[in-house]
Amino acid sequence: MKKTASWLILGFCLLALTSCHSTERRAGDVAEQFLKAYYSADYAKAATLATPSFAGHLSKGAALQDRLPDEIAQKMKEAVAQTSFKIISVKADKEAGTAVVYYELSAPTLDGPMPKQLLLKLEGRSAAVDGIE
């Protein structure tokens, strides 16, 4: 009987750990896709991975970008092409329905990697970006 109870407890612990890991993994996957789109200035694609309110902010950025003179838009694309990021960690809080993705941003104009955060909302099995800090 004790052996069976020990196995059940172990099973529940493993299930809990797997559940947390999959939530963090899902948030990390969404963050990776979002950051690729965002830092390549594809705001329309980034907006599809965002909450409706944050997608509205991205749409405004895309509208401003569309009104830039071609020469400035080209320089922005060249600068963005030299920008990279690396996800450091993901911390999910399932009870609060949020996740924070910690990453480093690198660009030739920076003295070194800049620590940044991406905020996500979690709902069921989905995650959506809700802001950048």
C-alpha cells in the first residue's frame, strides 16, 4: 500500500512539473515567433501573436512605418537586420495567467546586450504577447 501511494505521489509531482514546463515552453515559443517578427519590423505578423490591445499599438507602429520616406524606411530595415535577441528564461504564473520572457537584445549601436522583458497573457492552452518592457 505504501509503495502504491508513493508511486501515485511521484506521478502527480511529475504531472505538475510537466504542466509548468509546457506552459513555459508555449510562452517561450510564442515569444520567439513574436520577437522574430517584431525585430524584423513585420508588425502585422507580430500583431497576430499579441493581445488585442497590444496588437492595436503594433498596428499604429505599422501605419507610421508605411508613411516613412523610402530612404528612411530602407535605413531602418538595414538597422533591424543587424539586431538579434536571445531568450534567457521564461517565468510563468498559471494562477495569474501571465508569463514573463527575459531576453537580451543585441545591436551594433549598443555597448553590449540589453536586458529586456516580454509580457504575455496565458489563457488555457494559448499565450499572447501583452507588452514589452
